[in-house]
Amino acid sequence: MSTAPVIDASCLRNRKAQTFTVVGFAKNGDTNDIASVIPVTAGSGAPDHNAFVAGEIYIRTDGTAAAGTLLYAATNTSGTWAPIVNLSSFAPTVISLTDNTATALDFTEGANSYLKFTTTNSAEKVTISKALALLLGIDLSGAASNISIIDNNAAALDIKEGSTSYIKCVTTNSSESVTLGKPLLLNGGIAPGGVFSSTEQTANGSPQNIAHGLGTTPSFVTVYVTDSGATGIYTLVPGAHDATNIVFNGTAGIKYRVQALK
């Protein structure tokens, strides 16, 4: 068991409540559990061995080759030592958090959380609750990364300049889409097999299947009328496109062409 120095804790008195703050210290490298550490009690008398009262805190440094670089703390309820901060060169560089805890560390202003660390097993995350200003951009080059967006939302992700939308991701169930609010410039072109243009089609008043050969449901389909018929009055309605066919139902007699992107 280590020999802890005795501190007159009366100097740490809470004057309003007339209570004492009790602090215990252990020498470098003492890894004994809390029951073996001599706490410092109020007043200047001999330390009270193993007399644990509410408010006691025990602090020690490590005894490794880098002795004094880690600060450990334990309370009378924890029973074991836990590292709390790295003090290498007197400048904190590592903060160790409690494992499997919903709020292992929370930076707050009043009741407002700004940055919260969750260490719950299999659900670890960092929650940022305020706007994040990124002055130097985002670097994702270290590893493959995913960006997950909310499900069933009309504007799950919207990339904007002011109120002008450039790219909007819609995750509304059965109506998922990506909307481009500005022209798309494909400087590298479109990969072979990634675009389909149909021959001229003649509508017959029923849904028509037009095989596209893309091998997957097209991400983008457009249609334009080449002959609107004798009256110039017509309808041309898209159906449920799939990995094999593009589907349109138009007024009988009109002619049209379709284009699609993989």
C-alpha cells in the first residue's frame, strides 16, 4: 500500500454549505484498488484509512517508462483506477473515455450540447449538435467512407448556395430521386453502355415496353415527341421503368423517342 501525503482539506471548505472537499493522492505507479489507498480527510489529523465518504477523489500517476505522463483518477464508488488525461510534456494529448456509455463526454453550454461522444457498444458515435464551420474542407482520403442520410425525407440532403439548390437527394418512400438544380457538365463523357437512345416509337394508347439494354433500372429517363398527330393534343405518361424496359403510354398515333442513363 502506498503512503499518501496528508493535506489539510479545511482549506478546501465550501463556505456556504460548511462541508469539506476530500482529495486523496497516491504515489507514482501505485496500481492498488481504491480500498488500499489512504484517502486524505478533513483537518490536519492522521489520515482515516479506508474511510470512504461522498465526495472523495483519488488521483495518481502511472509508473511506466513514461512515468508521470498519465493521470489516473478513481472515486469511492468506482473501486478501480481509470486514466483520465495524458499529461506528456505538461500538454494534454490523449483523453480516455469511459467505455459503453451513452454520454461518455459532452461539451455543453447550459443544457445545450455542442459535441457529445457516445461509447455504447456497437453504437459508438460523435454527435455534433451545432453548425460545423469547415474552413479547410474535408479529407476522406484515409479510408473508404460512406455518407448516410435520413430515410423517407423530401430533402434528405440538399447541396445549396444560398437558397439555390444544386443537388438534392430525396429519400421519400417509393419516390426516391436525385434532383440536379443546375446543368450537369460531363467532362469525361459517359461510359460505353451507360446511355440508351431509342428509335422513333408510335404510341397506340396503351403502355409500351421499350427495351433499353442497360442491365439496370435507368437513373434518368427523358422523352421528346417527334410528331404530335393531326390535332396536336396528346398525353404521354411514363410507366414503371425497370432493368429491362422503359415504359410510356401515349395517345394513339403520336410519335416519340426516349433516352436513358444507366
